[in-house]
Amino acid sequence: MCRHLAWLGEPVSVASLVLDPPSGLMVQSYAPRRQKHGLMNADGWGVGFFDGADARRWRSASPLWGDASFASVAPALRSTCVVAAVRSASVGMPIEPSASAPFSDGTWLLSHNGLVDRAVLPAARHAESTNDSALLAALIFDRGLDALGDTIAAVAADDPNARLNILAGNGSRLLATTWGDTLSVLRRHDGVVVASEPYDDDPAWDEVPDRHLVEVVDDRVHLTPLKGS
Ligand code: GLN
């Protein structure tokens, strides 16, 4: 189980989203507050952001708290759309940079919080690694993000124990699902944050109910119940 965060709004620095908040992903890498599975997220991290139409990524298989180079550069990385994650690898999964979210098909950046039996995932074309999250990301890219809700409901039907929280962005839109784990939304004056857990104690954070699809376009947030809920 991991923790993830996405931003859509005015240009802001990656550091202001990931490193600076009192309970941001940096702190969540060693002391998450709402994580139900796993104690900490020390098996890697990844930050993806849109630079115009280009999705750029920086991923690692090491703990986020030990990366002084990233901490030095992150204040200078500014974007209108960011997807970031810290990873707690599930038992038996590889620990390598390509197993860390965000995964990408060149158009979307996508993260998975959770666990799914790899045996129920149909073969997809271009998985970046052999961990469940990379295989699930490849399947979602194959089916298309417009089918995200249907894909999640279908995978859940085949693996009733699966936890399938997805968070994705394409530069102009964020999509997320809740299926077995926490997710919160913060509407700010300059944009919207969607995150596994609040990065501070602002009372404006709203919890997303389980088994929902979240869509963010501009400053509008839409919630739809998922099939099978
Ligand atoms: N099942 C995931 C993995 O090992 C666990 C991390 C996560 O929640 N994405 O890749």
C-alpha cells in the first residue's frame, strides 16, 4: 500500500505539494496518518508532472526522505498538473524505479494504492515492471481512462480482496477511484488536491466515500458511485 497525491490548478512547485506540507508525502513516507496497510512507504517514490504537453517523471527505489538531490531541485519544478507517490511494496513484488508510480503511457500519469492478485489481470501490452500496480496501470492504459470505472469494477469482480485506489492526471483532468482505501480532496483558491490522506489539518479537506470515481476538471470535482458498490 502506498500513498499518492495529485494537483490540478495554477502552476505550483513540486516541493510545495510533496515536501513542504506538515503531513505531505515526505512525512507520509515514514509516518502516514491514515494508512491501513503497511507501516511506512520506504520502497521508492515517484513524481510526475506536465511540462506543457510532455509528461515528465522522476522515480526511485529508495526512501524519499534520503534524497537530497530531489529536495534541492523540487522547489524549481513548477507545473499545473502533478501526480506523485511514495511506495510500500507488497510482499513478493520487485523494488526498482520502474515499479514506483507514476506509471505513464505518455498521455497520462497514474498511481495505484493497493493490492491486486496478478493472476486475475489480463495481459496488457506495455507493463513497466512486474509488480501488480504496473500490470494494473498497463491494463488501464490499454482499456482507456474513459473506461476507468468499468475496468476497476471488472478487476474487483475477479479479485474480491483487491484494493484499487487509482489516481491519474493528463494535464487538464484528474481521475481517481476509491476501492478499499482512503482518499481526500482539498479545493484551494488556486486549484484542487486529491490525496490518499490530508497533507495538513485544514478543515476544508473532504473525504471521498469508498467505491467512487472522482473526476476533476478545472475547479470542478464530480463524484460518481462505481458499479459493484
Ligand atoms: N501492490 C503495490 C506494489 O507492491 C503496493 C504499493 C501500492 O500501494 N501501490 O507495487
